[in-house]
Amino acid sequence: MTRTVVLIGAAPIAEGYLKAAGELGLRVGLVETAERVAALRDAYPWVVDAQEVDAALTGRDDAWIRPTETLVARLGPDGVLASSEIHVLAGAMAQERHRLPGPGLDAAAVSRDKAQQRFRFARAGLAQPLHVKAPRLSAASDWALAHLPVVVKPLNRAGSDGVERVATPEQWADAVARRDAEGRLLVEEYVEGQEYSWEGLVSDGRVRFGSLTRKLTTGAPHFVELAHFSAHERTDPLLGKAADALGQAVTDAIGMRTGIMFVEFRTRGDDLVIMEVAVRAPGDHCMDAMSLAYGTDLFAHALALATGTPHEPPSDPAPRYTGSAFVVADREGVLESAHETRWSAWPGVVRHGLDAAPGTPVRPPRSSADRLAWALLDCATPEEREELVTRLGAVRPALAGEAVQRP
Ligand SMILES: Nc1ncnc2c1ncn2[C@@H]1O[C@H](COP(=O)(O)OP(=O)(O)O)[C@@H](O)[C@H]1O
Ligand SMILES: [Mg+2]
């Protein structure tokens, strides 16, 4: 009998779910905007039904809840899958109502609120930054000035949007002047240290598969992610083991039931200090990079978990050194070209795409949305991958009105 899954959200980064569904012979019901549904129905004929979301409201959790419920009631699917953070709550509500596998409402609510995460991790005794939740930024002034440098961060945004390091009393005064009207914010002790993420496949509260990713970011003050190095446990097996243990501890702390998830952390001495957790697939093409590294389709594994289909966790094939990297602007201007015709031909770049069209105003990145282009990397050695990331990081885009420069 043909099985059906309802997919909530299908941005380009999540099209891997649609491809994998085709290969698994799954029918798909799609919750998306009218424009996106029209584009995807032609490309993926196994999209058999859809429910539209108001394009003006896609940045709100509640915009996705009713269309998801309507489509799930109509299709009676075998599973519901939330593709990105804004869909997690709609997914968990539908899963709960229709008794389908998923992270659970509790874990979903925690995923959507970084202050709740801090509370859960504290109760579980897990390492995390000292922090306060402030009703408005000025209310945290005494605490912040006693703990500089600190990080200011919104409770429920993503992609480093609104995340800012504040290092001096002057910068704090400036942040308060700019952001006091923003309402509730987290203020955290700044944790120095290399950043990683752990990605896991979890079934009934047990971690079945764990993966370690090393990160490169722009650093202070905005920490925009520039590159991800997949399957880092092959380079650092001890840290891989510690991260697997952390993954299970976080799973327990937030009551995660079933699905794909990730935990971001920084290392400080022997401690793995948690930045955040989310009960959905990572973005930034990490799913594709991990799939190449483990010789399997991680999107298919997440679909199998969501539909309650038995699945074997990925095994370790001949190692490939994979990842993703981003081209960013090093100065302000209007984009003429990200020089993608040149770097996309470099050995090790297996796929690429543009995130900003020529004519777009660009600036050095303050959030992931400011990045210009991406590359999916697949190399035979870690050294090759490292060198490729360095080369991509040195690419300077062409901006309108400037003399031509070679990257
Ligand atoms: N307390 C902290 N100490 C050091 N760096 C931090 C801290 N909090 C956040 N960061 C940096 O900011 C980035 C974004 O913060 P994060 O909590 O992951 O929010 P987002 O949901 O925007 O990804 C992190 O990946 C990390 O580099
Ligand atoms: Mg993050």
C-alpha cells in the first residue's frame, strides 16, 4: 500500500525531502505558499495534495498550524514532518493529535524557545553559559556589566539573526539604546571556544545515530556560519564520543521522542557547553554534506523516522571529507557577481547555488541571510577540504562601480 507523508515547508534547502520521498515511493502532501506549491508540483509529481499558507505570514509559527491540521485531516498520512524551525510546532501538534511519530509537543515547544532550553539544561545539570532572561534589555544591565563580554540573543529566531556579542560598557549602552524596545531577550556569558554541532537520529527517545560537525563562523560580534566540516568524529573520535553522550543527555533533558535533531555547542576545557538545540534537520546544506560523508540519504532516514518505517542507521563507508561553505561580502555595495562561474569549477565543489541575485545590496554578514552563495564540498582528504574552504573564504565578490578584481 502506498504510504503518505505531510511535509510542512519545502524551501529549496528542504527539497531533499521531496527527492527522497520519490525514491522511497512515498506520496507527499505539502503545506506551503501557493507560489511554492505551484513550482514544486511540476518538479515532484508524487506531491499529490497541498494546503496553502499565507505568503505574508510564513515567518510565524501559527500560520502553519491550521493548514497542516486541514491537510492531515484530509489525507490521513502515515507521518508528518516539519522541515524547518518555524514548522516544528505545527508538526508536533498534528503528530500529537493524530498519534504519529515525532519529537513530541514538549520537545517542540522547547526547540522554539531558547530560554526554555536554558531551564531544561540547568535542571539536567548540563554545561551551558551563565544567563538571564530579561523582559527588556535594560533590565539586564547590572548582570551584563558584571559578566562582560556577553551575548544578546532573541528567544526564537535562527541563523544568528539578532545574536550579538557585547564586550564593553560602551557597547552595552549602545545595545540597550538600539534594542530596548525589542522586548524579551536572553543575555548570556560569552563562551570562548571552537564551535561544533551534533546531529542525531532519535527513535523513541534513544539516539540511533550521531554525527559531529565542526563549524567556522565570522566570529564576534555576529557569528555567522561560514563553513561546516561534516563527520568530524573521524578526525576527533574522542570528541565524537563525548558529543554522542551529550546528544543522548539533551534528548533526555528535553523529552525528545523521534526524529532528527541537532545540538550546537562550544568546547571549554573538557566541557561541551551548549549553545542551542533544535528538533529538526540542520540547514546550511549540512544534510547533503552529511549524506555524502556517510554514503546514505539523511533525508530518507528522517522520512523513515517520521513515518514509523523501520530503518537501519547509516554505516561508515569509505570516508569522504565533505561539508558546505559560503561566499560572503567583505564590504558594502551592490552585488555584480559572486564569481561563481570560477569557483564552482574548483575540484571538490560538487554543487553550488546563489543566495543573492546581481543587483542586491550586500554587506559583511550580520546573519545567515546576508550570505551570497553556497558550495557543497566533497574531498578525498581533510587537507583538501581545509584548503578549499580557505580558497572560498578568500573569494571577493564583484560590486557595481568597482574595478574588476580576480578572486
Ligand atoms: N553564549 C554564547 N557564547 C559564545 N557564542 C555564542 C553564545 N551564544 C551564541 N553564540 C554564537 O552565536 C551563534 C548563534 O547563536 P545560536 O544560539 O546558535 O542562535 P541561532 O538560532 O541564531 O543559531 C552561535 O552559533 C555561536 O557562534
Ligand atoms: Mg544556532
